Amino acid sequence: MENVFNIFTAAGLSSFALIFIIFIFLFYFLMFGIGVTIFVFWIIALVDVAKRKDDEFPSGGENIRVVWILLLIFIWVSSVPYYFLVIKNKTKTAKETGEKKIETK
């Protein structure tokens, strides 16, 4: 390991610069992984919303699917976590318990 530091110090880089470069590369790969994960969750949410019927959403309504697609496209930062934590979770628990949706007009 000392030889690696000698190569960089000969090139004019200190050990701090080497550690900083390694940190930048690790940070870049971490952010890239987080970005890919968020993108995958966004695509999964869009596909799930597109496949659902309007009456399968807990809130119901005539055009709720269109509303959710628009929310996921334009306000994806807050709507994707909300969709997975609230909407998908409510639908899953309602199916497991056999709960019927209450119609409100």
C-alpha cells in the first residue's frame, strides 16, 4: 500500500488528495445506485397505476387513475413514496382482510 502512496506523491498528489479522490468515486457510485433504485420504484408505481381499475383505488372516483399517473409523472419525488406507503399498502391489506370499499358520493 505504501507503494501506491509513493506513486501519487511522486506525481504531486498527497495522501489526502488520494483519499479525497477515492471518496468522490464512492460517493458517485452510491448516488448512482440510489438514483437507479428510485427510477425502478417510479416505473413499478407507474405500471401498477396503469394496470389498476378506477374502483381498485382506496379513494375511488372516476378519474383517479389519471390523477395518479399525472401525480407520478410531475410530482414524483413525493408521490412515489406516498403511493407505496399508503395506496399500495391499503389495497394489499384490504385484499387480505376481505374489506369492501365504502362508496361515498
